[in-house]
Amino acid sequence: MTPLRKLGPSDLEIFPLALGGNVFGWTADEAHSFAVLDAYTAAGGNFIDTADSYSAWVDGNEGGESETLIGSWLKKRGNRADVVLATKVSQHPRYPGLSGANIKAAADASLRRLGTDRIDLYYTHFDKPEVPVEEIIGALDELVRAGKVRHIAASNISPERLRESLEFSDREGLARYVALQPHYNLVSRDTYEGPLHDVASRAGLAAVPYFALASGFLTGKYRPGTSVDSARAAGAGKHLDSERGIRVLAALDEVAEAHGAPVATVALAWLAAQPTVAAPIASARTVEQLPALLGVADLVLTEGELAKLTKASA
């Protein structure tokens, strides 16, 4: 069984791959979602990531579909104590923004959908610079003190706002971010590497990157001249138009062949080896897609392989 690792300065112990819940209630129906969740936890996985807005972008959905499916699964399996549950606030159509009142109302709504009395890791999904960090952290601290949230985290936030938030928490003795969820992968390094990484590193925050496989591009199934039937094809396919994308695929193919491993596993292993990264997030629509993701727990790349991939993605 893969050993769990600590998430930054928190007391949460997590599997080295977070299972993304964005597909639940979107491209994965209840039966497929339950099957994926069962297979992930059977393999030792315990870190499930969702958001209150998933999947409001689908016609007929209102947001919260992913949380509702996960909540139903938790109830039927009776395994809430075995799962580290992460969700997010700010993008639900009925609970938009990060005002103090909205954060608390949205958290209560998430708890109801998830069928639980606590959220293990609660992210601000997209920062709202018009709201003072004092108001955001104050509301999050109230949720922690009430026992509704165990730890807090941030996603899609500037280095300046992250630093300001951490300094306020430290100064006032309030709940403090323990993790950061940045957009980060082999073909999208610029958002995280640099000032944002530096703030996170100095503060001891764990990074839990989203789009770890670049909407599927880093699985290797997108190649010049091919078409893929996927809801994410447009997002993934754009990387085929860049020299960087082609270089990265070539390097991934070489390393994958050396290990007899799927391309996706190698891409995740590179990400998992980067400073501050605790667990990449990746989602699976079907059980068949899971082994390539779970393989990151066992694949260790050499320094030379990491350097080859880093150079190709520069």
C-alpha cells in the first residue's frame, strides 16, 4: 500500500494523487462516478477534490452536482472517515464571490450536498481582489472554529494576495492557508513557477496542481493528425499547435518507453517531483483511465529524466 504523505503544515495525510471530481455529473454519470471512486479508494487513494460549482456549465445543471454524487457515494459506502475531502467556494451560481456572508452560506450548502459535518480542505476557488483579505480569512476562520472546516487553502490567487492573506492570518492568529491549488503542468509552467511558487515555498504551503494533464493532452492520446472524442478536446488540442507541446510529447514518449509506463504516468511523475507539490489532481471518467493516474504513486524518475522533461517544456 502506498504510504500517505502530510499535506503541508496540516495534519491531513493524503495519497500522492488527488482524484478530481469535476467530471462527476458532467462526463461521468452516477454509475461511472461510483465505479471510479470505488476503484480509486480500493487502490489506496483517499484525497478527493471537488468544488461547489461543478458542473454548473452543463445545460440543465445548477452547480453542486459533483458534491451531491460524492455525498451519495460516501453515504452508501460508509467511508467518510477514510476520505480527505476538498471542495471550493466562489463560483457557484447561487453563491458567487467571497464575501464573508457568502463563504459561510456556501459552506453550509456544500456540507448539505456532501452529507457530512466537516470539509477537510476548503479552498477559495477564484480570488476576488475587491474583497479585503481580512473579510475572507475572517469568515474562513469562523468556519474552522465552528468545526465545519478543518483546514483552508487558496486557488487562482496572485502572489501579492496570497502573501497578504498569510501575513494577516499570522498577525491575528487566525486560520492560515495550508495549501495552494495552482494551474501547473508540463506545458503550463508560467503561472506557478516564479513569484507564486516563491510565496508558497517560503510559507511552507503544499501545492496541489489542477489541469495536471493539461485537459488530457499529457496523456499522449492527442497527436498531430488525430481527433479525439472528448469534451476537453479543444482545450487539449491547442497544445499541438505549439513547439513546446510537440517537444514535451517527444520527451514523454522517450521516458515512458524506458519505464514501460503510460505517458500520463510520466507527466504526473514529473509534476509530483517538483518542489512544493504534494499531489497532482487528475480526473477519470472511467475505471479504465485510472491505472495510468494511480501509477504516479510508484514511478520515480531519474534526475536525468526530470531534466530532459524540464528542458523540453521550457
